[in-house]
Amino acid sequence: MSEQVFCGAYLEIEAEKQTIVKETLVCSDHPEESGDEKNKFCPYCGKMFVPVKFEEKVKDALISLLDTEFEDELCEPEIEGDNLVLIGNKYDAKFPDCSLFDLDYFEVTEAMIKLFKINFAKNYEQVIKVLEARIGNRLKSMTIKFGVIIYFS
Ligand SMILES: [Zn+2]
């Protein structure tokens, strides 16, 4: 793992979390005891565990939103927070949307911010549409921003 510094356009998605129904095996008398395929009986009372359904709210992950066709287009840096932050994965020198990583330093200009955001929208037009459709009515906002992201990869 090494620290990465990204500077450029990225996509920030704010969405209601997905509700996933999961099932677990618990003891009806000792709900804190849970079982699995191998452990079918409660160690305290010997009762057979019973399946219980529960809902879990999960944040969207890029990998679960995209099909293989688009999965390499964007990547999801590991960062904290509830919003999904996605950066581009295909560098196009003709239409740059993020910094060149071999540069030691560079000045961020107003023109660069504007251009990179426009290029990002163009470079990832299709995949952005797919994401929008997949998230559907859970989507609160989807914005192309410009900024710095520090993450480990
Ligand atoms: Zn029990």
C-alpha cells in the first residue's frame, strides 16, 4: 500500500443507501448467539438455530453497480464518508481530466479546472449514464467536481 495523490476531476455521488435483506441463524432464547452451516445448535441451551431475516443498509460500491463492460473505466479510491467518489481510470493525453502523475508540481488554474471537468464529462459520458440508471430513484446528486484526493492503493 502506498499513498496516492490525485488531483483532477472526479465524480461524487450522493445516494440513499441500498437496503439489502440478509438472513442469519440465531437462537430464539439467546439472540446474541448466531450459527452457520456447521454450527446448528446453540451452545447454551442446545436449541436449533432459526433463520431470521434482517435488513442492512449499505453504501453503493462501484463494483456492484457496473457490469464488466464498464468496470475498468472508473475506479473507487478507498476513502471514508457516505458518498461514492469515483476517479477516471483511462488517461487520455488529448482530453486530460486529471493531473499527470509524473509531474512534481503544477499550478492549478481556473482554465484547468474548467477543462478537466468538461473532459471528464466527455470521457466518461457513457459510464456516468449507466451509474445514474443503476442507482435510479435512490440518487440524490451526482456532481463532477475538481479537487485533491489522498488515498492508499
Ligand atoms: Zn440458546
